Amino acid sequence: MTTTTEPPVGPEEVWKILREVAKESKETERQFQETERRFQETDLRFQDLERRFQDTDKYLKEVGGRIDKLGGRLGQFVQEMVRPAVLRLFQSLDIEVHEVHS
């Protein structure tokens, strides 16, 4: 069995390794800060999106209510316009009409 012995590391190599580690540590910290900044931006965008969804939901409910009111009035209008014509139509076809309900 052969064992290999690594040559001892000198002070210059230790300092070189420490400088590399320090440099990589700074880069890691910079990347971490960039990631944190992006998370904050994303959070702000989500908050804005949530507000927009709430505004849109409110607007759609308002429009839906207006359509419901309009539809109800339109239905009443059509009933009032059709009621006399239906009576005449049935009578012209010799269909007896005893009552008309609204």
C-alpha cells in the first residue's frame, strides 16, 4: 500500500487561500443582498397586484349590480309591451284568454 504525503503548505499559500475565501465571501454577500432586494421588489409587485385584483373585483360587482337592475327594468318593459299584444294575438287565433297575470 502506497501512501502519499502532501507537501506542507507554506504561509504564502495559506494567505492566498484566505484571500480567495474572503473574495468569495464578499461575492456571496453581494448575491445575497441582490436576492433580498429582488424579493422585496417581488413583494411590492404582489401587493400592487392584490390591490388591483380587489379594485377589479369591486368594479365587476358594481357593474354586475347595474346590469341586474337594467335587466329587471328591461324585463318589466318587455312584459308591459307584450301583454296587450299577446292578448290580441290569442284572441285573433280564437284562443280564449280569461286572465292575464304579470
